Amino acid sequence: RSVTTNPVGVYKFRAAPGEYRLRIIVPGGFTLTLPNQGTDDARDSDFDPATGWSDPVIVPEAATTKIWDAGLTTPPI
């Protein structure tokens, strides 16, 4: 199943508890940065630049809020 973000990147993911993965479709002219760089998880990229997939996402029984960030850059000219 797929869910598309709104214009500012917010989405709702409603599913039964389990393990899921997220995938980003990178806009033309951009590439993903390396994942999990630095010590601030709220500011790093959470997606594999080669595949666009996140690490597995665990959806617990209770509703939670989690932010998955995607670092995008433009290739050097």
C-alpha cells in the first residue's frame, strides 16, 4: 500500500501493529544523502540512498509519532 505526503511532507500511516518499511521517491535533480550521519536522529536522513528504503519501521499497538527524515542534495555541477 502507498501513502503520499501532503505539500509539506506530512502523512498519516495507519496500519495494524507490525514491521513496515518506508520508501521515498526522490525528485528529479536530487540525490539522497548518507543515512544516520551525526548524533541528532531528528536531523539525519533515514533512507538508504541506493534504494530509497528506510530501515524497518515498527508500528506499535498504541499510536505514536515518529519522524523519518530524508536528506536531499543536488549533485555538484
